[in-house]
Amino acid sequence: MIRLELAQVAQIWFSILLTVFVLSFLHSENPLYRLAEHIFIGAAAGHFAVMGIASIKIGLTPLQAGNILYVIPMILGLLMFTTFSRRQYWLSRFPIALIVGTGVGLSLRTVPQANVLQQISPSITLLGKDPFATFNNIILFVALLTSMTYFIFTRELRGPLGNIAKAGRYFMLIAFGGSYGGTVLTRLATLVPTMQTLLSPDSLIATGLGCLLVLGVLGYSYRRAKSK
Amino acid sequence: MSEKKTYAERLRALDPRAIYVLLTLAVVVPILFPLGLPIQIAAPTRDVYNAIEGLKGGAVWYGIDLLAVSLPEMMPALVVTVRHLMTKPVKIVFVSFTSEGPMYYYKLMDQLKTQKKYGEDFAYLGFIPGEETAIAAYAHDVPGTAKKDYFGSPVEALPVMKGIKTAKDFALVITCISLSLHNDAYVRQVFTPFNVKMVQVMLSVNYPEKILYYPHQIVGALNGIKGATEYEQLTGYLGAATSANDAITMAHVLLILFVVVANIGYFASGRKR
Amino acid sequence: MSVLVRRSFPLGIAAIVGILMILELFQVGKEITSSAAMVRDWVVIISGFALCLGAVHVTGFHVNQIRKRTAGRWPFSIVLLAVMFSYIAVGVSLTTMSGTYRWLYDAINFPLAQVMFSLLAFYIFSAAVRAFQARNFEAVAFLLCAILVVIGNIPSMPLISSALAQIGPWILDVPTKGAFRGLLITAALGIIVLGIRTLLGRETAYLGRA
């Protein structure tokens, strides 16, 4: 029981200290931030490798069941690593070609319906259940047409066609403005819980210690730079 | 004699750390002194609620397709939707197409503390690599692609998997998505071939772009933490999203103030760059 | 012979499996359907190997940094490799289901990913003050819509001003949807063309260096 609690406390301390080290980057880059950054990269790369190995183990199931054809993906998978070789890199093209070909085939059989037809059909319904809905449908249709016109590159867009493309450009600016609003919400949705974690009663001491460490390192770096 | 700086130049010369301090205060103060601001529910959120509430049986495909960075934004939505699902008479089959998904599964189970039985009421088929190809493979052959559940049991041996062969055998597909390409992949490889009912929980950054699938291809959508806040209000399971609402509101107000002040000054100084 | 093996064979493989996937859609036969399913399964297995590529690349890069004793970097490279191999050792021997692995992940990956992402919030605010001015009509269009959507995203806004609160969602629901739909359809047409070029062997960028 005590061991479990110690593990939980250690986890809180470790995660809070690393969080404060990363936030110190807002002041300036420093060794503590670089330490946290390298720990993160190592952890992420390690996790991907672990999940990859676990997936390969599951992939061995058909082979263990006697399906000899499943030797092929195992060999192709190993050939992926030849990408690091200066002379044998071309062997990695075989598994990549399989992946690309499969992806292309799966896209080609669904994109026309999902991303073209099923997008066009609701857009060309202009009459709505009330005048406001009709107005919205017309605006949506105009935005669709004008933004598509903007991407005509096969001829120079002049005159009325040029004006339509310009209108498309403004609609896209409106869309990117809307997208910016979503970006702000996502970033804040990540920042607020980070702050909540730092200020929670379990974490206050760790947060304080982390801040002191950061201040110490920044102060030392400042004095060293000044003396140089 | 030095030239007088334009307003825009003075703004650009402003120490960004002053702005960071103001933002920190705008976030920290509501955390320490909650305001309890009320919220209103958006239509796509209500449609997600109705889709889950209307389940009378069958199986649900729940995709935990999240990256580690999305934890604070998506965890509340994940918890509240699964909590709601578990009140329905449905079997839930969890799966992940991102490598961080299994870690989310553990956190989800820790928070839910459900009475439902693993293997009979729900199961987790683990992480399947391969992005869109993996989603397509799974949709066409669920047991053949997953092979084993996350804990090593053969999929065929799980009672919850009885009668589930393809995506068509699911009454509803719900997916929590971090990567925008997964939004497209699910619509292309699950909805388009099988025409199965789908709702998506998406990051706010992807929402403006991916909401175009609503309502013809996806029947409902949750807009990140805002959607989670609304869903918590709808279901009554108040949690992390509701507690973050005040701070998010104040930070938004601060941003609007910043932009307004920056532009008032810009126009007042004669729009000099 | 060399060009045939090094370029033509991979292009041929891509074309054959691509056409196989398309033929499956038309349900031409059981053999085609089962072959397509098997190929998809193979891609899932190969993707598992691809996940390990990152670790190999990172190891090579940082071992090089340590060998060269790159100033200010090599001690951190040692830390990075130590963390990475600890993860691999624990994950492979004890599996990701173990308490130890979960401890590591909850202590390192989740909090660090979260805080790295949240740094961007500060930069967005900094940019909003210092660079977000309505210099021309295009900037006004962008700025106005951004602010209206931000206002609409405030969960409590409908109870402060219902009119202002409705403009943001309207912008997302109508002009934004229309413009993004146009972008999606245009991109889809591009995907179709690129896909056909890949199947015909005209698109070779995925083969990498010559």
C-alpha cells in the first residue's frame, strides 16, 4: 500500500517537474527544457517501437496457424529497414509500393463517392424549409463554386472568372478565420488542464520546487552570459 | 534625433512575456475562484446524445484514435460518452488506430470503474497499425484483422464478439479522433461502403474543416472540450470539461480584448506599419 | 535488369495491388475478395515494422552525436537513448499492460505531450497582439470571422448575447462549410488523378531517391 502511494507521489513529482521545465521555454531555451525535450523524444520513439513490436507479434498469428503466405509480409517488413543502407535502400521500395498501392486502391474506390458526390449532392439543394435556410444554402453553394474556381490553374483567370476566383479567395479567408477560432480553443483546452494540474493541492510543492529549479538555472545562465 | 516609433512597431517590440503573464492570470484566477458560468448546447452535440440515447441493443464500434497531446481536450469527451453508452443495453467493442490508444483505454477504465463485465459487455481489441488501410481492413473483417484482443485472448473466444464480422454488424460507430486524416478515413472506409450510423468526437482545430460531413455522412459531432462540456450538461455527468469552462471563457475574452486593443491603436495611429 | 528490379517491379506491385482493391469493389469473385483482404492484412503487419523505423533512425542520429561529442548536445543524447531503451526493455519484457509501463507513460508521455502543445497557446496570444492588425480588406475578412468564431466558441456566450453567439456558429455552418467543401472536392479530384497516375506508374515520388 505504501509502495503504491510512493509510486503515485513519484509519478506526480516527475510529471510536474518535467511540465515546469518545458514551460520555462517561454522565458528562453535552457538546459532544463532541453532535458525535458530529449526525455520526451526518447519516450515517444520508445513507445512507437514497443507498439510496433507488439503488432508484429500479433501479425505472427496466421503464420503460427500454418498460413505460409504470411512469410511474405514478414520479409517485406524486414526489408523496410534497408532504407538506412546507402547501397541496399532500393529493397525498401517493395514494402512501400505495397502500402502505397493498397492505399491508392482504397482511396480510388471511395473518394469519388465520399468526397465528391456526397459533398455535391447536399450542396446543390438550394430551396430550404424557410427563407433563411434558402439564403444559407445559396451562400454555401456560392462559397463552394467560387472556392473551386480559385483552384483552376489550367488557364489565366481574367474578367468575370477572375472576379469569381477572387470571391473564392475571400470565402477561403473567412473559412481560415473560422479555423483559427477552432485552433485557439484547442490550444486553450490543452493549457487550462495543464494549469489545473500544476495548481492542484497534490502538486503545489512539486510546482514550487520546479519553479525554483528553473529560476536557479536561468539565473546561473544569465550570470554566466553577463560575465562573458 | 531618434525617429518616433509607429504604433505597430511598438506592438511588435512588446515583450511577449508580458502577454504570457496576462494569459496565465486569465487562466489561473478562474481555476482558483470558479465562476460557474452556464452553457448552451449546440445542435451537433444534441445529435450525438440522441444517437446514443436511441440505442436499443446491438453492438457499438468505439474508436479510441487519440494522440497523447489530445489528453486534456478529448479525455472528458471520451469518458462522458462511454459513461452514457454503458447505461444502454449495448455491447461495446473498443479499438485503436493510433499507438497511444491503449494508454487512453487504461485511463478510461480507471475513471469509469464500471460494473460491466469485460468480454461479455465490452472488449478492447488493441492497436491496429496502418492508418486508413487498417480502418478499411477492420471494417471489412473485424475478427480477421484484430485476431486477438489487447490482452491476448483470441477474438472469436470473446462472447461480446459473437455475430460481429463487418462494420455492418454495428448499430453505431463512435470515434474520438486526433488526426484529421482519420476523420476522412472513417467516412471513406466505414460510412461510404457500409452506410453505418456514425458520430465523431473531434478536436476543435479540426472541427471547422470536418463538420462538413455533418449531417449527411456523420449524424453528430462533438467539438472538442466545448462539446464535452455541453455533453456533460446533457447527461448530468459533470466532470473535467465543465471545470475548465470558466478558464477557457476568460482566456477567450482576453484574446478578443487583445485583438480589439491592437486594432484600435493601429487605426488611431493612422495605420502606419 | 537493375532498373527493371529496382524501379519497375515496385511500380508493378503498386499497380497490381491498387487494381486488386478496385476490383474488390465490383465483387468479381471470391478469390479477388479474399486476396484483397489478405493484402490489407499484410499492410497492417508491415506497418508494425514501420513503427520501429523511428527508433532506429533516432538511435543512429544520437549515437553519432555522442561519438562526435557535439558541444551542448551529447549528454542529452545519452539521456534520450537511455529513456528510449528503458521503454523498449519494459514494454517488451513486461508488456504495455504492466503497471511499470503505465507509470512511465503517465509520468512522461502524457504530461510532456500536453505541455508542449499548450506552449502554442501562449504564442497564439502573443501573435494576436503583435501581428493581428487589419491592414487590408483581406485581413479584415480573416480577423472579423476569427473573432466572431472565437466569440461563438465561448460556451456561456448565448446567455450573454444570443445574437453575437449565433454569428460564429453560422460562419462555421455556412461560408466555412462551403469553402472547405470546395477545397475537399478539389483535393479529392487531385487524389483521383494522383491515384490513377500511381496505378499507371507515372507517379514515382514514393520510390524515394533515384
